[in-house]
Amino acid sequence: VRSALPTSGVSLAELTFYGPAGEIDKRRGSATSDGMELPADGPKMAIDGKAATTWTNPSLVPLEVAFDSPVGIVAFGFTTGGSSSLRDPVRWQLEASSDGMDWTVAHSQTADYPT
């Protein structure tokens, strides 16, 4: 999020992954987190294909997206939630795993990304 000050969490409207052939069908995926979201703001909202819905998490825990079979991701993008720019993700780490146990850093954003 934008500041080192205490925040009210992170909000993400849509997360999109791209493979060599284009956008990966999000219906093949499921999203989870260990947070304390309200049901209307749950993790599945980040991959539901609707920019009007949001995953809002007050505790800044990771969002995990799993697909029903391995996918080759070459790029990703996201749409921020509209509630507050203070909840925009500006630093992140994207990790990949083929077994859900061993993770490899695929992308790391260590400086503030403009949203």
C-alpha cells in the first residue's frame, strides 16, 4: 500500500494473467487468502471478471490464485479497487508454484508503482 502508516488494508478489483496465447481463463482458477474479508469482498472477487467487485483485505495477507492445471504465465495485470487509493497495491511479490509447497519468485515490485 502507499504508506508505512497503518492502513485499512489492500483492495484489488481484478487480477488478470496472460499466457503465450493471451489472457488465461480465470474460470479455471480459484482465489483464497488467510485474511478476514467480509464475504462480499472475498478473494474470489479478484478473479471474477468484474472490475466493479473488489477483494478487500484488512490484514495485508497474500492472495493465492490456483488453477485447475498448470499454466504458463508470461504477464499479469491488475485493476485497483475504487474505495480508496490508500489501499492500492504499490509493492508486491508474485510467486509461482507447481505443487503449492515450493514457491519461486516470478516478479518483485520493490519500489512504489504508480496507480
